[in-house]
Amino acid sequence: MHCGLFFLFGIPDATVAIGKAGAKNAALLAVQILSLMDSEMKNKQGSFREEMAREVELADAGIG
């Protein structure tokens, strides 16, 4: 799919995919933005990312 939108300077834009993966990424992006003002949310986001990294490492170990 190709999109021919113009992204103008000075107008912030955050683009994510559609579907289940896109919805998850949109939620992660929203949490990342909101965590700028909420230290508890920032800590939870950090823990979530660490857990995601561990899951990827375990999956990688299973492949190799």
C-alpha cells in the first residue's frame, strides 16, 4: 500500500500500521508520549520493554 500524503514541517505526525500489530504499536506510542509527564507510567513502560527484549532473546535462542 502506498500513501501519497504530504507531511508538512511544523506539524507533528506519528504514523503506525493498521491491524492488530498497528494497534499495539499505536498504544505503545501513546504510552511513550504520556510517560513524558508520568514517572510511574515511564517505569512501567521501561519494564515492559525489558520483558519484550527478554522474550526476543529467548525466541532467538530457540532458533539458533
